[in-house]
Amino acid sequence: MQVENIEDIYELSPIQKGILFHSLFAPELGLYFFQMPFLLRGNLNIDAFSSAWEQVANRHASLRTGFFWQDINKPLQVVYQQVRVPLEQCDWRGLNPGEQEEQLNNFLDSDRALGFDLSQECLMRLTLFRLADNCYQFIWSRHFIVMDGWSIPTILGEVLQIYEAICEGKKVDLGPSIPYREYIEWLQKQDVAKAQRYWRQAIGELRSPTSLTNLDASSAFNSEEKYDEQRIYLSPETTAALQSFSRQHQLTLSTIFQGAWAMLLSYYSGVSKVVYGCTVAGRPVELLQDEPLIGLFVNSLPVWIEVASDQSLLVWLRQLQEQLLEMRQYEWSPLVDIQGWSQVPRSRPLFESILVYENAPVDSLLQKWEGNLEISNSTIFSNAPTFYKTNYPLTVAVYPDLKFCIGINYDFRRFDLATITHILEDFERLIQGILAQPNALLKDLMLPIDREYPMTLSLEREVTFSFELSAA
């Protein structure tokens, strides 16, 4: 720790404490490590690009923060006055496309294996690969403990704004930013007793998570850890129909997707009342001013809901939306406390699947930026999508765009590729059913599936669970 460079020291938020615990408990898993690829085309001013990133990092306290936990009573985060953000560069113009892709995949694997020392001053890395004279592959690696997805558009917007100003020989004044300390102080003022009353009423009778398999999660640690992600894209027509359905029935798109996932959980598990996790932005209205708010604010909360087969779809979705809206008042609640207010034992997770509706406007920001450099949240290589890994065995992420994307990040020890493919297919079929039959009862939307579900689990021996979903 460089004492002379310290600007501030304060406590961690509850979700930061949880992420720190998981990261230290199983460092070999590389949890909460994110890799984001960007394709850059044009005459890139590398010095200006590097300088822009460093200026942005030094603007925001969260981007120059390290964490300390050894030999102290409770973990603390240390904010440094200034940090360096090196931009590593490689020139691959002498390699053919196949060799470039192989080199990139090797880098991505080694970068993930390297991870982050959470005590270091800046928990992000920048790497730039020159593929051709006017084409670059840029990789932004970061740890989730210092920033969430909603921070990304602000960071990218500032980087691009500063980059353009440097290229034009101008100065840009972005004004002050809100230090993360203000959020920590805001958390400490919240009414915990009121939150406890709400959560005891909402999930006080919950006794166990809803699982997609009958495998105890703890037994998965007997095998080698491996995560993967599969995605499907809804057609532009289905995407437009979803948006129209949302407006017509005054339902958020997030509510529709969460409702579909709750219904799938009920179908798969055979129980009518299911629990899953949902991700909330967690940004306090009191702190949302003109200044940017960068840091980790998102939270994962349990949604426990009855999927009543005789209930009207639209009535049920509106009830779900009201439940989610009421929950927003207490979205700051620490998950560890929420579990303590339920009847789920501490030895088990509160939920085993989580749904993330990714509505942070990263792509729209890049599309609107009009500079002399074309930048997209993508890669020319098919095997290098955005990479992330959480401590949940199954994470469903919905990405809104011209075509909705549904991705499932899953633990290979508990699910195989065929199972995830079936889940994605069923998700799409159920969305189509919701659009086609808005006035139906829930039981009328039961998926008419007559094939077995192969829940093949890669453990010390192969164990296969199968079940059928019957039509109503």
C-alpha cells in the first residue's frame, strides 16, 4: 500500500463483501472476472486512446480502489489519488486470420487465469491487438467488485469524449463525479428494521431454493469447475412484437421475461411456487444527480412467486410487476440478511438461478458516437464474446437490441449443452406463446413437450435425470 498516494478509506458495501468472500474462498474459479471485447476500425491514435482511459480512471474513485482484509477486523477499500492504467499492445499484422484467432483465444484464457489481485490499485486491464493497418481488437478486463454494468456506458462515453478532444487538440471539462463513499454513507442510513419486516412477509415461509436438477450443489465441487454460455436471438419481428405487447399492456419488458422464467422454473421443477434471483440496478434516487455515478450498485434479490395454473396471464404478470415494484424500495438489502429472514438454511443458496435484464445502453451509446473511429461491442472472432462468471450455477441474461438476445451462463458440472439448448428453445417457445395468447390462462401456456430432458451431469460418474413436461 502506497500510503502517500491514499485519498480515502472506507467500508465495503454488502454486495462487495459477498463478492470479496467468493473471490477469496475459491480464487481458482475466477468468479466476477469480466472480459469485454471491442472492435476498433479507423486511424486509431493509440496515445490519445491510452491517455483517455487513464484520465477516466483517475476521475472516478471506484476505478482507483484496492481492497484489504488481512490482519484487520473488517475488510476496507482504499482509494488512491492517482493510478496508472497501462495499455498493453501486440502487433499481429504478420499473422493470418486463423493464427490471429488462435493467439486471441490463448490470450483470453491466460488473462482469465491471471485474474486480479484485489489489493492492487486499479482492478482493470487494457489490451490492444493490431490486426490490420486500420483494424484493432481491444479487450477490456475488469473485476466486478469495483463497477457494475450500468457504469460501463458512462465510462465508455467519457473515454470517447476525451479521446476525441485530444485528437482535435481541445480540452474537455467533464465536471465532478460522485465518490462511492457517498453510497456507503447512504446505505448506513437505511431502515434495516423496516426492510426486515418487508422481507419476512415476502419470503419468511421460503424453505428451499427451486432447483432445475435434484443434485445437491455442494456435490458439484467434487469435479472440475467449468462454465460456458449459450445464446439465442429472437427475430426482429418477435422483438418488435414484444415491445408492442409491453406498451399495449403496460408491462415492462423485464417483467415479461421474468414471468417467462418463473413459468419455466415451475414446469421444470414440478412445483407451483418458485424462487429465482433477479438483478436490480440499485442506484439510489437520492444520489442520481447530474454527476456520474460509477461503482458497484447492483444487487441480486429473491423473487418468490406462485405460478397459479388457473390464473389469467395478464393478471398474473401485472401482479408480478407490482411485486417487483414494491421490492424496489428495499433493493439495497444485503442478500445475506435476506436469507436470514427466510427459512432456507445457511448451508444452501437462497436461489440457484438468476435472471439479469441487461438494459444498460452500451450498444446504443456506441452507435450514436460520431467520431473518426468506428467502435463496436464485438469482435471479428466468433469465439470471443463478452466473458463473465458468477457464483450461481445458472444465469439467464436478456440483452435488448434490434434482436433480443437470451444467453445462459451455466456450470458444466450441473448442466450439459443439450439441456441448456432445450431450456433456450423452451424460453423462446414460451415467449411466442405469451405473445400469441395474451388472454390465456397460465395452464394454457404449458409447453407441449413430449421428449425427455437429458439432465446429464459431469461428475465422478455420469448421472442422468429425466422428466417430461406434459401439456395442460
